[in-house]
Amino acid sequence: MTARVRVPATSANLGAGFDCVGIAVDRWLVAAVTLGGTGISIRRRGTLNAVRVRADQDLFTRGFRAACAAGGASPAGGGATIEASSDIPVGCGLGSSAAAIVAGALLADAALELGLSRSQILEISTAIEGHPDNVAPAICGGAVLSVQTPAGLVASSLRVSPAIELLIAVPPFPNSTKAARAALPQMLPHSDAVVAAGRAAALVQGLATGDGALLGAALDDVLHVPFRRARVPGYDAVVAAAQSAGAFGATLSGAGSAILAIAPRERSAAVGAAMIAAWRAAGVEAELIRSARPVPGASAHRGPSISHPVPSESP
Amino acid sequence: MTARVRVPATSANLGAGFDCVGIAVDRWLVAAVTLGGTGISIRRRGTLNAVRVRADQDLFTRGFRAACAAGGASPAGGGATIEASSDIPVGCGLGSSAAAIVAGALLADAALELGLSRSQILEISTAIEGHPDNVAPAICGGAVLSVQTPAGLVASSLRVSPAIELLIAVPPFPNSTKAARAALPQMLPHSDAVVAAGRAAALVQGLATGDGALLGAALDDVLHVPFRRARVPGYDAVVAAAQSAGAFGATLSGAGSAILAIAPRERSAAVGAAMIAAWRAAGVEAELIRSARPVPGASAHRGPSISHPVPSESP
């Protein structure tokens, strides 16, 4: 009994969409599971080489076991071997944790034929991750708004104008999401909360219409970035460089360390180059990820294990 | 030199879109101006009978004079007579002030051929009103998101699903917007601001898609309604009645006193009846306004004065 899965990277927040908006990014985690043996073992390749976690505490394992529990399966008796490879930078605000959780849950669902719905996978994975903004686009693809409602967690796919492009500059150092969360204040002026709400609305409308002024306002977040940006050396210079080169704006990808810009398509090459150059001027060799086209969500298949899972080529 | 204008009522906030989202409502202020004489005189009919303001301090006059100033005209030498009639309830959260300001500005623009753009009318009127959320839909029609950006005030028309309908129950007592603003706290927990931002995003997405769960979350505001609802007797009962009858949710229209519900089209008649019945049970005879179809924005024309401006029929 084997299965394989492919889950994209994701960038959360997009400025004012704090904890509720995320978008799939064209980097991939691929993994395969083979049931059998005892306990769960994990073989990691690519960026996952950097992960130093015992297999029974790994996010793959937690996603896998939570799906088993939700599906009424008991994998405790039988073990599983997970082979995983990824080109998603780890700890840089590109949803590597969400990808691993979703991969684990989908591998269990496919290999054990649990028949879980996407909505169940979303709930399971969000419970482990703590918030849905990376998990939802990792599952659904594209840009997604996730909101808790009395009817449960709603993940709604957002329209994204084909006239815009995302550019993500990834430095070689990670940021701690936990520390970034601890930097947030307990209280906020009511007037800032009003501005934040208007800009969150502007993000949804700006993505749909490609309106540069709305996107510029949306990327100029007041809820979290002001308290986190000092943790990412070079942040101000990279954001300023992106704007000077024609981006509507730029902000932290998730809690950082990566920086995301949104630009009109015709300026995107210049914006990406400017971001990399600005970081280089600060002594940082960053890597550029461009996401010009909508990136699909996770897919999983039951079937023979692939012996050497490797990230697929960009579409 | 004469001109006439027609401006719709508006409902602002729609729950989580505090100070940034508004929608045109099918009630109208119509007015005409005749230039000549000295000073500005105003004749009021309909709901405007209740207005007790000296003509030189009236919102029509302020809009008129601000447009003259922006357009480089000096009406100080010549006077103007404004005849105005309205069926927009006054002081109930339906944009009667915004309608008067916009009417005054558009009358000046048309009668004096100032050639102001819609964007200039928006800026002028917002400066007088203090916030754009009623002014923008009064000018543009439909639902509008208004956001301050470095490039100026952006008013962006929102998609509204044809599957939803607005129902507004208007009690016979007004609410003071000034007092309602004073009820807001200085500081807010950061976690509430995060919820508020997610729900503002949910409002834009819910209006566009008609997703009932998103609209329900969006109408359950945490930024202003919790601090204002006690000022509107019967609020909780009317909101509960709307929800029981099938509305996605209900909230204050603007700062109240009117209550707005959003419902699936097939439940709208029942929701409207339930809101009126709930208010009647509390001893209040409220009036129902339904806005099923998109309501157009203001229109102004240069030409002969109409001797008895009356609200036009619903489309």
C-alpha cells in the first residue's frame, strides 16, 4: 500500500491579510509513503535535509496520524516509511511546515483510502499548524481567504488578476515564526485596527482587479509587519528597491525571512532583479522565486512508490 | 442657469467594512438649483422637512461652495436657490448627509459647468463628511470600497452576487453618528483587530460570491457594533429574527438606527417581515426598504429647474 503526494509552497498574509490570506507558490514538496514495518520512519532530501526532528514528532507524522485518527484508521499496529524531498526553503515564510503537514495527511488519506474530504484535510492540518493561511492555499492552490465562521472554517478561492505577478526574494537565513508572533503587541489603537480592516478588504479587491493603489495599500500592513520587520536584516532596503523598480508594494512573506513583492507583469523582471541587488548590497545572497501563473494545490495518488521523489519542474 | 440632481441613499459599513464599504440603497434625494439673487436659500420637502439648519450651514450649501472653490468659480457674488426633496430617512444611518453634500457639489458642478471629475466630487464630499463610505456609493452606485492610499482616495466598485438581497428596517427614531463614534474605545486587543481584518476581507469576498458563511462572519463585526448596538433599542431582537428567518446575518446600517440584513434572495421576503415583526413586538413601527437590484449612483444634468422635485419611483 503506497501513495505519493505533491504540495506547493505558500506565502501567507500578503500584507494586510494577516492570518487569513495565502497564495500557492511555485516550489514543491513531493513525498511517497509505503505502509509496513513498525513505527514511522522518514527519509528527507533537498531542503528537508536541514530538518532535525525525531520521526515521531515530525510534521509529516503528525499530519499522517491526525488523518488516520479522523478517518477511523489505526496505523499504530502497522508502520510507514515516508520518503520526502522538497525545494521549498525551510523557515523562511514559505509554508514548509504547512506543506509537510498537508503531505502527511494526504499520504494517509490516499494510502489507507480514508476517503477524507478536502475540507477535513483543511481542518486537520489547520489544527496542527495553528492557523489556516498557509494550509488552505497548499491544499486548494491559487490565493485563498480562510475565515472561521459559525459554520466552520471557510476557505474561499480568491480571484487574482492575470496582470500581476508575485516575486519572492529568499535570503539564506530563516526567521522564527514563534519569535515573530511573540513580537506582536497585546493591544492596538482602535484607529489602527480600522486602517487594518480597510487594507484587508483592499487586498481581496486589489488581487481581483489588479488595482495598483489598492495593492499598495494592502501591502503596507499595520497589524504585524511593523513589529516584525526589524527581525529581517535588509528588509527596508529590499522593500524600497522593489517599489522603486515598479512594484505596487512589498512585505514579509509569512513572518519572513523572505520578502514578497507584487508588481505589474511588465515590471516584474526589473522588480525581482532590484530586490536581489538590494539584498546583495547588504551582503546577502538571496534567491528569487517568481510566481507568474496560478499554482495548483496539492495532489495525491494511491499507487506504487516512486523510488526517488524529486521536485518537478516548474510548469 | 439651472441644474438638477438625483442622489441615492447609502448604507455604510455592512458589518466588518467599517468606514470603508458602503452600498447604494433604493431611496432618493432629488434637488434642483436656480442661480441668481444673493446668498443661498434652500426649500426642503419630504424627509428634509425635519432638517433645522440655517441655509448657509446646510450640507447642500457646504457641498455647493466646496465644489465652486475646487472649480475656481466664485458664487459669492451671485446667489442660488436650491429646492430639494427626499425620501431618505434622516439620521438613521442611510447616508442622508452624504446625499445632501454630494447633491450640493454636483449641482454646482452642473449649473456652473465646473467640469469637476467624479474623483474630485468624491474628494470634496469626503472632506466635508469626514469619511468616504457613504459618499462613494452615493456617487458611484452599487457597493464601493473606499481606501486612502498614497495615490489618494481610491473608490473601487465591488462585485455583488445577484443571489443576495439587502433588507433594511428603519425605526422612527434617529441615532446620533457623533455619539456613536464617541462610544468607540481608544484601544482594542490585537487579536480582535486580526479577527476584524479577516472579516473585512470576508465581506468583499462574500459580496462577490454570495457565500453565506463568509457574509455571516462579515456581518458579525467586532470593530464598532459591539460598542454601538446598545444605543438602538430592539437591536438584538431584530438581528436574531432576521437570522432565524434565513438571513446570513444582520448589523447596524451605518451607525444605526436602521438595521441591515443580507439574505439569500429566496428568503428575503421572510427576513424583511421577521425584522418588522420583531421591532413591532418591541413597540416600534419600523419601515422596510428592500434593495434587490444594483442601485445606480448620482446623476446630474444642466437644464431647466423642475418646479416640484419629487423622488422618482423605484426602478
